Amino acid sequence: MAEKNSPEVHPRKITTRSLTQMKRAGQRITALTAYDHTMAGLLDQAGIDVILVGDSAAMVVQGLNTTLCITMEQMLLHAAWVSGAVDRALVVGDLPFMSYQVNPDEGLRNAGRMVKESGVEAVKLEGGEKICRTVERIVDVGIPVMGHLGLTPQSIHKFGTYQVRATEKVEADEVRRDARALCDAGAFAIVIEKVPAQLATEIAKEVEVPIIGIGAGAGCDGQILVSHDMLGLYTKFHPRFVRRYANLGDQMLDAFTRYSSDVRSGDFPSEDESY
Ligand code: KIV
């Protein structure tokens, strides 16, 4: 018999509707990021439910210090590479900084580009009440929207730090209101990043849509991590919410070093590896 949280429970294509059903059934949702075809194919094979083409690509792929400089064109490329590799998971594309903040028309146009030009099935936007008009416009044309609250990396210069958010009542109440507003605007799920576990748990109980936590404790309806963080490929920061499932950075360094030494010593290629 399939285990409750195994992919066999939802063997078919994951849709926004499946995620709502999973929340109702108390089945936790798994989500990770991908930026290219190879990684996305592996996540899909592993039965990950949601693959986010995150603007974290700016940091973990491009080596920038924030997510702010990645462009719409670059996100479209990453999203197309990922979409082409995925059969089962729901693929969500992040709208980059300043692609939706100016006005709802621009947000709608860029959400449309993300779906039409890259093949993603939903888009993600950061922010609450202030972007709800944009969320409504996007949802109205049939594009599912995932929200993102708590630590929103596109506002890093306003926050000034990547520390935990909403530890004080005023900000906690604001996150609660934003979550409610996003639901009312038609968002199908909300990522909540780096807030106290109790707040995220309460919000997950208060709203109908799945709450996907990152550094927001075990009471969320699902969890997301940046793949490069959990694989030990991106090691500039190690926040305590990141569990390392592999140390691929160390393994790759070892492989590259051994290859280099084998080429230099003449050990590679051998006769078997030659024609
Ligand atoms: O860009 C990203 O990877 C994200 C996750 C941290 C949720 O938004």
C-alpha cells in the first residue's frame, strides 16, 4: 500500500487543485527549486509535488548577492529549461523584481509572458495587500498565482537583513492580514518564509489555501527549500532551517581535483577510454 506522503497517492499530474485536495486530506506538500533541465528532471523523478523556478537563481546560479538583478528574460530561459523536463510536478515561475510592482497591467503582461513563453503553470509574486489588485488581474485571465510573505527577498534593502520576520505582534498581524488578502484575491497557495513556527501554523489553520513554509516550522501544509542549499552546493550562508541532504559541493570539488590530477599525470584517458 502507498504511504500517505508517497508520490503514489497522487500519481497523476499535480495541479493547483491537487494541492488544495492535499491540504484538505492532511497530506504534506513537497516543493524544491530548480533552474535547469537536469535538476528539474531529477526532482520530478523523485516525486516532488511543486518545482519552483525561483529568482534565487540570481544568487545560487549567477553568484549575485541578492535576487534583485535577475531579469525577466533570464527567468524565462530558466523556466523554459525546467518546464521541458517535468511531467508530474506543478511548475511555478517566479516573477522577478520590478516585473509586477509598477502596476497591475505590467504584472499581468509579465505573468502572461511567463506562461506563454516558458510553459510554467503558475507564477509567484512577493507581497500581500499591496499587490492584491495585480493578483486578481492575473487570476482573472486564468493564470494561477502563488503568494510569498514573511521574509520577501525582493525587499531585502527595505528590511536590511535576512533575519527572521514577524516576531513582533504588529508585523505578525500584518502577515496574517496579507495571507487573508491573498486568498481573497484568488491565490492558490502562499509561501511563508522565515517567520515564527507558531504564526505560520496559525495562518495555515486560518486560510483555505496551502501554506508552503521555508524556515516557518512544521505546522505548514508543505515545505520548500532552495535545492542548491539542501544539496550543499551553495554554501555562502547556512541558515538553520536548511537541512543538508548531501554535500555535493565537496563531492564535486573532489571529482574535479582528481580529474585534474589524472590528466596531468597521464592516467586519464586509459586505453579502455580511447578509440
Ligand atoms: O526564489 C526562491 O527560491 C524562493 C524560495 C526561497 C521560496 O522564492
